[in-house]
Amino acid sequence: MARINSNYSKLAAGYLFPEIAKRTREFLAQNEGVTVMRLGIGDTTEHLCPTIVKGLQDEVAGLGTSDGYSGYGNSEGIDPLRQAVADLYKGFGAEVKMSDVWISDGAKPDSANIQSIFSADSVIAVQDPAYPVYVDSNVITGRTGESKDGCYEGLVYMPCTEENGFFPEIPSEKVDLIYICSPNNPTGAVATKEQLKGFVDYARKHKAIIIYDSAYAAFITDDSLPRSIYEIEGAETCAIEINSFSKYAGFTGVRLGWCIVPAALEVEDGGAGKLHALWGRRQNTFFNGASNIVQAGGLAALSPEGQKECGELVSFYLENARIIKDCLEGVGLTCFGGDNAPYIWMKTPEGITSWEFFDKLLTECHVVGTPGAGFGPSGEGYFRLSAFGHRENVLKAVESIKSNLKL
């Protein structure tokens, strides 16, 4: 008799973004003719850069010839792209070996898939609030108990609050896997080198592993802030870094990312090379490699001209963030982030929950954002707005907020 994975029933609620879409659809059905302006889900809106388009087109054309056709590739990705990623890290002072780079179909799948190489009874610590996939995927895997009062039993929450600058304290107990996202989604906070060093020292002492999501590193404008955890001495022995072309190059639907699993990683029951080998085994078993066409686009994105064009795209979104943040602060709301990240983390007015503010913003201003409670217990009382949008839509949204939001 077949049986379901009962861990799915532990999930506290519907996934955050489908719930937002559901509420928005219901509002539109009840308000015919109304246009909704979306500053919610972090999906890019601007077209691919010319250099990337040419890279994709050239690869497609090549596949139409006998000499240019390619079938299955290596599960770890094509060597030129892996080397280009390693060279990218060298550009900001992080030493990464090409052999430690694995090309994938995105940071989100890697965030969940990486768990399979660790023990099922691993103790997990997550920043709170956190991108939902970190928590939900561990719930599904069976590493937590039931959800009670918004928290899962067995999960170690590391609160990120206004008081600690939205970067958590080091766990007081021993944990095995630590999820850190910097620049952070949803708070927009960026870890300093000193803060990361504290976690690296902890992980090395306890033979723990940090799973470091740097998908928004390209948005860091302050040169004093680290763009990779590998800028911290010793991190190659205790940290796996995940990154993506999604926001940097507009690949949200194109799908391409990378995961760095250093051969130097050490865990409690395995020395250097063990995790690296296990990840290779996992990928060769479950994954045939990212699309050869898309990898050509990624290689073009990391070319000198591609980096220039993608940098202009990042600057465009950061200007959107500035416009949104200036608007919110102008109407008297308290905001964080938005300068080294594409997200603004806004404090809801006193006495209003994050989902209540979602309804208020939608009803009064016809603007969609993201309730902080959807990112974890510490997200209650906050609200995320995204800088990903066409400029004219962003301007319309902020004008509506200025004119219609009743505080």
C-alpha cells in the first residue's frame, strides 16, 4: 500500500506567495476594472541584456549544426562557466576553485537539495525571518516537529530584529546546519565581515556547516561589506555558498544558478573531501546538468560586457528601491534595507499585523506587498516591498501610497 509523506501535513499554511496571489485574485474579482500595482514577489521585470541574448541565440544556432550539437553535459556544468564563476569570486577577494563550483537550475532548488547529503537528524538553525524554502524544505524532510504558535518544534530560530540590526546572534546551543542569507531576503540587511567571522568560528569549533545564500550579492554597493562568505578566513572548511543568475541577470524564468561545495569542508563524521564527493554523487544521480543553452547565456552574463550590462540592470532596480523607500519614509513609515539589497523592510503602523497591512495597502492603494509574518515569527509587524518592477509602475505605486494610504 502506498503512503504519503506525512511531513507535508506539518506545513503550517499555504506557501506564502501563492497565498498572496489568491488574495489578490479575490480582490480583483470583487473590484472589477481596478488595476493592481505589484511590489510583492521578487520577480524581475526588465528584459535580458543584449550580450546575454546573443549568447543564448548563438548556442541555439550551434545546436542546429552537426559540429555545434551537444547532448548530455556534465552534471557539475560546463568548465568555462565554472571557471568564470571562480574568477568572479577572485574579483572580490574570495578564493574559489573551479572544481568546487556546481552549476544548477537555481538557488532555490539548491537550498532544498543540499539537505540530502546531511543526516536526517541534523539540528537546523535559521535566520528568522527567513526565505520560506529554508524552513519548509526541512519540515518536508522530517527534521522538525509540529508547528506551534508559528514555530516548528526542533528548529532553532535565530531572531533578526531591529535591536540587533536584523542579523542574528550566534546560537547558544550546538547546531549542525546554519542558514544565512546576505543580503537578506526579506530584511535587506547585509552581514559585515565581523558578523560572518563569528559564525565561521562557531561552525569550525562545532564541525557545523553554514549554508550561505548570496543570491543578492550583486546588489551590494558598500565595498566594506562582504559579497561572499569565502572572504572570511577558514570559511572553505565550514560553508557552502549558493548563488543565482536570477536577480543579477534577470534569469528568474530562464533558470540558472550555482552552488560552491569546497573539497576542504569538514563535518563531525567526515573529513575533507567527503561532502564534496557526496554532493557529486547526489547531482549525478538526480540531475543531468543545467540546460546547455542557458549555460551559454550565463557565460555571456559573466563576460566583461555582460557584467557591465547586468550592473546597469542592478543599478536600475536599486534606484527603484530608493524611490519606494523615500516614499514610505515620506509618509511617516519606518524602513530598513533598500540600499545594498532590492528589498525594503517596512515596520507596520502600531497595532496593525502584517497581513492586516497587506489588506489595507491592497484596498486603499491597490498595491501588493509581502506580509512579514510569511517569513517567520520575527517577521510579524513588518512588511516587505520589492524593487523589481517597471519604473512607470513603481512610480504609480508610490503616488498611490502617497495619495491614498490612511495612517
